[in-house]
Amino acid sequence: MTQREQNPAATAFDDLHSRHAAGLTRQAYLLTGRPELARRAVERGFRLAWQRWPQVAVDPDPAGWVRAAVYECALTPWQRLLPWLRTARTAQELPPSVGPADRALLTAVLGLPAPYRRMLVLHDGVGLGLYEAATEVEASTPAAAGRLAHARERVVAEACGPGEVVRVRLAALAASLEVAPSAAPQGLAAQAATPATATPSAVAPPAAASLLRAESERSACRLTRVTFALTGLFALVTLSVAIVAPDRGAPPWQRPLVTAPAASDAPVQPREARLLPEAR
């Protein structure tokens, strides 16, 4: 009996990855226009799912949980600071089978703001209902309907086609688009026992899922060690400051009180007498 068969959680995770990794990669590509960024988002989404597998396993829709994580990774705002992680203005590295009409459609989708793009892919590409899509993006149903209507208007105007035809083409791309392999192996593919020219898409699904689980566990261990190290460093600095402080244990400084001079029984002399004592 293999280790995978002995671990039901690993088996369930591997099956989830085998069923949905390819589709999520296509969806992430529709969101970003970059094959490398799409694969990166899918890998991060599944690593996060394995780190939180007890929560994902009991979720009514584990695939939806992973999809939401992948979309968040693909549309993270900080990625705009790095040119190679920004959303492409036009679709890149498309296979030759994609015609000019679909290229124009993808360009129109990539030109949408991120919230509208995400809603359009979820509803028209994946096929979620309006309520389910609004729940996944954490928006109200009227707000989600407004985003969807605005996205459709812009895409239909730029893609030069009827609305229903555009929706059908987008659903077909989300279901069948083949993302071009990367030119260089990524980290997960480099760890696998595959040739040097292998890419993440060329790794067998069980092997890719196993690599994802291993990388996720290593990342969690590294994060735990860093957290403990920072906590210990903070405690050490606090203790050092408490020991070497010069006023440790000294009472707080208090401003002295100003008191009036004591009263005298001597008679008060005239001002002139006080200034000129020799005149007396």
C-alpha cells in the first residue's frame, strides 16, 4: 500500500487537483493573459488549500474554495508593482487554433477592471449563477449584476459581436483553451524527476499534486520557524532593554513644590532705608 493510499486527505487533495487544475489554469489565463502568472496562481491556490485542508475538506464546494483562492492570487493588487506580474493588455502565447475573433474577445476581457473581469469569467465563462458568483466575490447581488452588465456592454462593444455569441465563445474558451507551456521550468517542475525541458503542464497530475503538497508543507514549516524566531528576538530585545535601562527601579521624578517664605516678626523698614543703610 502506497503512502498516498494510506492518507485519505492526500488522496482527496490529489483527486481535486487532477479534476480542476487544468480548468482553473484556463480561467486564471482569462483573468491575467499571462500563462506563467496563471500557472503561478493555480499553484499558490492549491498550496493554500493543502495548508488549510481541514477547512477545505468540510467545505460544501471544495473546488469553489480553491477557485476563489486562485482568483485572489491572480488578481492580487501588489502584483501591479512588478511589470512581469501585471495583467497583460493583450492575450499572450495563444495557440494557433485561436482565431482572430477569440483574440479580440480575450483582449476585450483583459481590458476590463479586475472586479468586472472576475464577475464576467465566473458567470459567463464558468457558468455560475448570479447569486453564487456574488457570494464568491463577496458582493451583493445588485452590485454583482451591475458589474456583469457593465462588463458585457464593454466586451460586446469591443469584440464586435452579439451578446449571446460572445458569451458562448467565452464559455468555450474557459472550457477548452490550451494554455501554452512556459519556456523554462518552474520550481515545481524542476523538483520533479523529469527531463530538464519539462514544464508544470507536462508533469503527471498525481506527481504535480504530490509536489504541491510537499512544497506547501515546507512553506508552512518555514513560516512557523520564522514566526518563532521573530517572537524570540522580540522577547530578547525587550529583556535586554529592561536590564540595561539606567533608571530601572528608580521612583519617577516629581517637580518640587514652591512654598512661600516664612513670616518674620521684625518691623518692616522703609524702602529708602533698605536701599541706603549708610544714610542712617
